[in-house]
Amino acid sequence: MADSTPRRFTRRTFLGWWMASLLTSTVVIGLAPILVFLWPAPAKGQKKTAIPVSLDKAMTELSPGDAIKFDAPTSPNSAFIMANGGGDNAAGDLAFGGFAVKDEKGSTHVFAINCSHLGCPIGLNATDKTFDCPCHGSRFHLDGTVLHGPAPAPLSDLSWKQGDNPKTIVVDGLILGF
Ligand code: FES
């Protein structure tokens, strides 16, 4: 038979709840700035969106060594969002272009165009099959890893998925609204 005696609300119970609430509030207040820093909310007027990108070839048709450059749309003004990064790049940073690549081992990638040294746009060196940075001479393999510094970290990935059309991919981005 169930005990129908009401529970007593003692001073110890009250202090327990009070301490738990205080501790929870302290943790939430302490973590909030860190979470905002890691996942900044879009500024007013900016909207996260999936940006369709048209390529010359379907990702599945890329041959090892192929790299297709693409730019963020300018109407409306948009940017891609880096999924990760090192050096000057970090997850959540914006990129105004990228490369769809099949590396020489046959893996496909979609990279942000920004060099991990100080953010200059890299270019494809079609002869050597590398990405080269014109600013301070960094070079990257087609899999995004560093071939030559001063870049301290690999290229940043962009999050993408296949679009409706075989030659279209959809990349995570932001409508900047200006
Ligand atoms: S910005 Fe690319 S090497 Fe410095």
C-alpha cells in the first residue's frame, strides 16, 4: 500500500534546492560567454542558409587532381561558414569562396578558400596539383594538408551536401543582408 503521508519540507531540503539552483545559475552564467564565442549568433539581418553552388562537373565525376573554384553569391550578399579551422581560420568564420576537390587518393573535399596563415585566398597550381597562397608562399596538398609554411594548419572544410541537380552542391552559409 502506498504511503500517503505528505513529505516534510525541512530546512535541509530548502538549503539543498537553494544550493543546487545557485550552482546551476553560476555554471550557466559562466558558460554563456564561452558558448556565444564558440557558436556566435548571426548578427541582426543575417540569416543562416544552405547556399546552392553550381559546379562545372558533378562531385562524383571529379577525377583525382580536379579542383573547381567557386564564389559565394553576391545577390543577395552571402558567405560560406567554415566547419573547422586552425591558424587564422576557425569554425564559424566566413569564407567568400571555396574549392570542390578530389585529391590524388580519390577523396572528395570542399574547402574554404582562405589560407590558414593570414586568410589570403589560395589559388590552384594546376601544374603541381597544389593550392598555393600568393601572400607569403604557403602551399597545401589537394587534401588540404600543409605542404609548405608559414601556414600552420590545414585548409578549413565547408559543410556541404548534394543538391537536386548532380552538378549542384549545397553549402552551409549565411546571407549577410548588406
Ligand atoms: S596568408 Fe597565406 S601564406 Fe600568409
